[in-house]
Amino acid sequence: MRVLTAVPAIANVRWKRFLKKTITAGSTLPNARIAAPAPEPVLLKRLPLNKGSVFGRQRPALKRRVLIGQGLSLAFFLLLSGSAVRAADLGDGDGTAGKAPLPLIARLESRDPLFKQYLADVEAARQRLFARGRTGEGPKTIADALTIYRYAPREGDDIFAIAARCNIPYAALASLNRVGHPSALGRDLLLPSIPGIFVPQEALSDIERLLSSGRLSQREEEAVPVTVSQGDRKELYWFFPGADFTPTERIFFLNSGFRFPLRSYRLTSSYGPRRNPVTGNLRVHQGLDLAAPEGTDVFAAGDGVITEFGEDPIYGNYIIIKHGDNWASLYGHLLTIDPTVAVLRREVRSGTLIGKVGSTGQSTGPHLHFELRRNGRAQDPGKYLFQ
């Protein structure tokens, strides 16, 4: 077996002497590559920092930017699809966004030039909102830069994922599109370029009534009237730039909040342990008993779908409405069930008339037995009901 040993120190010394001797004599080694001397380091000139520059580069202006890098192809694309409709482009002085078609974003991806433009608008708006404490910019001047885009949700999209991709709060998407529940996305979704809350002039749902009543005193100082036109349809909103859902509004939107099913009532039995007035047995009362005259209107506590109705020895005439994936509400002891909702899978809106107060089933007098169930388990309705 041969043992190889390396003597690097001696080899290096001899090689250096040989090179020195050869190069001094003006000769070159065959196949040798002599590297050019390394250039001296260049000292970078320190640029003065000031309020108008960032790391020596000019700070971008806080104005609506146009993508220049896409060149003529972007200009041609925008010409075909229609440029973003600005709420400040008033046709009749009322904040109307005009009759121009709202530009349709095909994909929420960076390679989509229109989506790039939208993200640039959102970023510019966020900077203005962040700096308004220093600049003193008011809601009107900020809202003048509002642009509206369109997007058709794809399979698997939800309002939270879309909001995150667009860098916009889901409250802005929900209020502008009049979405009462996260699962209630339409075929077309309007995308505002400025974060904020859009309160419709005419409230139709409970969440819109909450938005309207909670901001009524702030309209003159913090809101801007904006009319959004889409085709032949016009909708007037009070726009609150930079606003977001309050905790109560958020709970209601996430379908953890419900309206009282009766306009007037008297609470006769709350949720929790009690002695059954008919049998005398001690059991947990899984809902609220709301006393009212026989024939009093009963309304759906929230948007949902009719999943069950009929007669029961305990509940009498009853209806069950499913709200989203987790919640359901039960209405018992009804005198009658409204025939328009006595259809399985029928969709109902919050506040829809569903029946009349009665005393059917196991009951001692006219009242509504009302339950809220989450994932099939009864919850205390008092924690989730709003007047």
C-alpha cells in the first residue's frame, strides 16, 4: 500500500521562487493565465438624506400612480377594459362614479397589470391615511382619489382571502358590496382602492342598520357621499375613509350576532337550569321564552336557510333556520308557520316574517320559545341578540 504525504510548505516556497525568477526574466509559462491586477475599491459617495428622499432615491409622491413599465401593452389593455372609475370624477356633482364600465380584474395575481394598478392605488391610499394626522388631509380630499374595480370570485374564494390578497380590510369589501355574511359573495365583487366603511343611504339588513345607527352623528364631519354606478343601477353611500368594523359590527357580520325575533315581548324564562312549568322536572332550559299576545309576528333572527319545520310534542309548530356553517335558530310553540317559508332549503333574510306567536306543544300560554345552537349545541341567546 502506498502512502501519499503532502509537503505544502516546501512546495509553495519552491513554486514562488520559480515564478519570481521566470517572470523577472520576461518569460511566460506555457498555458499560464496571469490575472489582471484587481481594481482599487471605489468609494461610494454618501448621499444626503432629506425628507424628500429615501436611501438617496427620490421618495415616490403620494399620488395615484400609473404603471409605466408595461408600456403600450398596458395602455392598450386599459383602453379595452376601461380605466378605473374614480369617485371624484363627478358627472352631476353628487359623487357619482359615472356610467363608464368598472374595470374587471381577471386574476388577483401580480402578472395581471390591472391588479398591479389596483395594488398601487391601495398602497397610495394607505400612505395618505397614515399621514393625515401630520398633513391634516380631510376625508373629502382623500375620498376624491377613490377608484372602484370589479372582480369575479372564483371557486374557493372567500371574502377574507380576497381582502388579504388585495391588502384591503374585509369590512370595506363587505360594506361596499352589501354582504351580510362572509359566505354571501355575489358573482361580481366591487374592490375599493381606499380602506373604509361604506354605509348605504337605505339600510336593508341588520348589519347595515348597525353601521348606519352607529355612525349617524359622525356623517357631517367624517363621511363623504359617494354614488357608485354599475350599469343602470346607482347606489348612494356615506363613505368613511379609514374606518373599520366596530367589535359589535364584526360579531354581527361573522354571524355571531342575531336580532330579536319579536318586536315587543316580555322575557318569562331565560337560558339555564329551571323547573319545567308543565312537568315540574328540573332541567336546563336551552333557550328564551318570550311572552307576547297570540298572533304576534315572528321574524327570522338572521339570514339563513330553512332546514326543518313541522309539529313536535314539545315545541309544537316549529321552524329551524341554519345560519352559515355553524349556527342555527329554532322557533317553537308557533300558532302558524308562514306558507312562504314553509319550504325546505328556502333562503330567508334577517327580519323575514316566518310565523305567528302561539301556544302549541308543551306550553302554558302564548309565547315564543327561541333557541340558538352552535355546532348543534345550545347557546345562551342573550349573549348574541341585538335589538
